[in-house]
Amino acid sequence: MDVVFNSIYARACMGAGLAVLTGFRAFLPVAFLALYSRLEFASAPVLEDTWFAFFEKTWVIVILFVLAIIELAVDKMPSLAPTRDQIMQPIKIVLGGVVFAAAMASEHWIAVVVCAVLGLVIAGLADHALRSISPGPGADGSSVVFISVYVDFIVLIGTLVFVLVPLIGALLALFLFLFVYRLQRRQKRKHKGLRILKG
């Protein structure tokens, strides 16, 4: 059971899954990871006496949840989508690296740095995947809100599940890579078809 819940492999899987969720919602996964670590809930990483110990401070947790609530509200306003995406994309990527690194906080600094870089990549891919399936400009407001609420639900449930059963996080990360790969292949076929028509 130690391999499932408390090993370096389990924390890596948890961190990968949380990095994916951070690409969907920047602050919520980090906020819950900080809260779960403060409460020592399930297999949440122990951040005390690590570089990420400040996450367990009450004021930091409160600020993270306030920012998460603001992000959830703004995401349901279609008129703010272009500005929101420009602002949130780099924040999501950075926090993806932070949350993966925090999950590995108790390991050697090399593992923390490597996972931070992986977290940046994973969160960036997740943000790209989310924007690729999001309604475009001029979309019906109700569909935008529906998809936003659906993503909120995935992030809330996923954050809890990954702390309870960390290995599931790896499955989500694998699914993300497969999805982005198929998305890229579809776009290449589309561009190839357009070139043929122009030719």
C-alpha cells in the first residue's frame, strides 16, 4: 500500500494529475493541495520544512481560494475571454510547475526541479487542450457557462481523487498527451487538405 499512497511514484502521479488540472483552473488545485497538506489529509504531500512550507500558512490558503473563486466567476463571462486567456495562460503554466514541484517537495531538489519543468509542460498542454474545445467568439453564453461549470466539476473532483488515489493522476496525464497528439494530427490533416485545395 505504501507504493500506492506514499511512494515517490505515487507523489509523481499525483503531481502530474494536479498539473493537468492547473492547466484547466490555475488556482483551485494549488489551493486544495495547500489545504490538504495543512490538514495532512490522505496522501497529500507534507510541505512542512520544505521550500513550499509557506503554502500551509492560513493567509496563503485564504488568498488562493479567493483567487480561485474570482477565476471561476470570470471564466463564465464570455466577453472577457480574450483578455482572460492572455492573462491566465502564463499563470496556469507557472502554477502547473509549482503544484507538481510541491507534490515532490519531500524528495531531492533535482527531482523537484525536474518535476517543476514537467509541470510547466503538462499545464501548458492542458490549457491548450481546453482552449481547443472551448466555444469560440460569439458562442452562446449558456454553452460557455455550461462548459465552464463542467470544467469546475472535473477540477474539484479530480483534486480530491488524486489525493485519495494518486496513481489516477498519471492516467489523466496520459490521456492529456494522447488527446493533444490526436489534436495535432487532426490539425495537420486539415492544413494538408487546405493546401491540396489551394494547389
